[in-house]
Amino acid sequence: MKSVGDGIFVDKKWKFNQEVAKKFEIHIKKSIPFYQIGHSVIITLIGFYIKKFKRKYPIIIVDLGCSTGRLIQQISKTYSDVPILFYGIDFEESMLKIARKKNLSNQHKVNWIHSRIEDFHFSFSIDICISYYSLQFIAVKYREKIINSIYKNLYKNGLFFLFEKTKIKNKIINDYNQFLLESFKLNAGFTKEEIKNKEKSLKNILISLTSEENFSLLKKSGFRKYDKILQYSFFEGIMAIK
């Protein structure tokens, strides 16, 4: 077992298990630059959607790979007086166990669903779908089908937020960005050994696409309006509108 920081140890391959769930919220914001700022960006843009498209019924928001439910909790707190129905989807039961304990507004209902993202079937229309660094852990062969399903079930003008760690093909540019990311993690308190152990454990588990490939998936699924709303090195946030 090797340390990847924050008291988390891995045996060769990274797993979102009970040990990770307990330390997830601390560990993730030290691993992904602008992790919390990304949440703030999504929350702010949801506010614009709420003002622009006033619904007579609850807004339906789906968080694919919701982990401990932190983002859903933040949305609920920010828009506590707006009727919202949340769906939080995650395959790791220990994550959902923590999520179920989150305090939400009395105006809001949340369905915590134990499911793999690729196995989840939308049986309802939605206003907003969020994939916050989740699809990168799904086999590439399933991603087009997932995004197709999201597009099909979004209301007109509905939003899809796709945040991913991307791949840079140019070796020199990649090396610069790799140095930048390592510097960020060292400054966050990780050791070089912990950073190396984490990278090895994620090999063939986290599979990144290029920015162009992610845009291509959106276009193939039917999206015509999409662009980056946040970027830091490898890490990109895209908003797509149906």
C-alpha cells in the first residue's frame, strides 16, 4: 500500500472506496486546481438560467458522479427559495452515505441513486446536468452514449456542464503543464512521492481526451452551442446549451 496523501493509501489501482470517501472533500480540492471555483462558476450560471427561464414546476438538476454531494448542497444553499428536484448519481455507496447526511433547503428534494453513470437511464426530462470530473473515469466507448442521453433528455435551452482533465498531445506543452500541476500539488502539501504514487494508481483508470475530442462528442450528440467557461492547465470546464 502506498500513500497518495491525506491519509489515503492505494494498492496499485485507484479506487473510490470508503477510505477515499472519508477524505474526499479535503483531498480533491488539493488535487484539482480551481476545484471550488469551478463549483462557484456552475452555481452562478445556474442562477442566470433560473432568472432567464422561470419554471412553474421544480427545476430538475442531475449530478452525474455526485460523490459526497457537496455541489448539490451548495446549489441548494444558494437557491434555497427556488423549488428544485435533485438527482445525485454515484456508484460508490460510501460516497452516497456521506451525501445523504448533507443538509438541504426544505424547498428541495434529492434522490440519491446508487448506479454507474453508464448504466443510469434518464426516464424524465431535465433542466441541468452536471458532470464534474466524472466522465474521465468512464470508458471512452460509453461517453458518446451518455452525452447522447443527456442531450435527448434536456429541455430546450437546458444546460450541460462538463468538467474534465484533458490531454495535451504536444509533448513540450504537456511537459510545461505537468510541471505546473506538480507545483500546484507540492504547494498544496503533497510530497513528490505521493504525487507519483497517485499518477501511477490512476493509469488506465482516469482516461483523458483532448479538448477537441470533448467538443466533438458534444457536437455528435446534437449540441451546437458550447464553449469553455473555465480553464487551468489540463483542467477545463465546458458549458453546452441545448
